[in-house]
Amino acid sequence: MKKKKRPAPFRAEPVEIPHEVQEALDVGKEILRVIDEDVEERAKLRAADYFESLEDRSKSICETIASRNAVTDNQRNALDNMLAGARKWVHDDDK
């Protein structure tokens, strides 16, 4: 009895990530890094809801960008504003 050849597994070609998409995803990663590494713990405790919301929203936006392999101006602006807000706590955490 002859063995049937199995079809080769489907292998999608790697999708090229446009430069503006990669930049937006990098901003999202930077938001998480700033919160995790740069913002002092006492600031995170004082504004826990804010930082949790910032993390959730930035992750959600980045997931959408990655799944669509495209970024809108509004998404990029939102990420830039979130990063600016997180960075503000690095310097203003003793209010």
C-alpha cells in the first residue's frame, strides 16, 4: 500500500511591518517601560487607577495596530499623549 503524501503545512509569508506601525508599537512598549521602570512606586500607589488605565489602553491600542498592521493618526496621537503623561510622573511624582 502506498503512503499518501501529506500536504506541506501552510506557512504564511512573514508580514512586513510598515515603519509607522513599528514606531507606534515602540511607543506602546516605551509607555509600559516608563511605568514599570521609571515611575516611583509611591507615585504608582497614589495613582494606581491612572497607571492601570494607561497600561490597559496602550496595550489595547497596540493590539489593534498589530492586528491590522496599520496605525491611524488618532491612535498614534493617543499613544504619544499617554507616553507624555507617564513621563510627567517621573518628574512630578512628589506632588
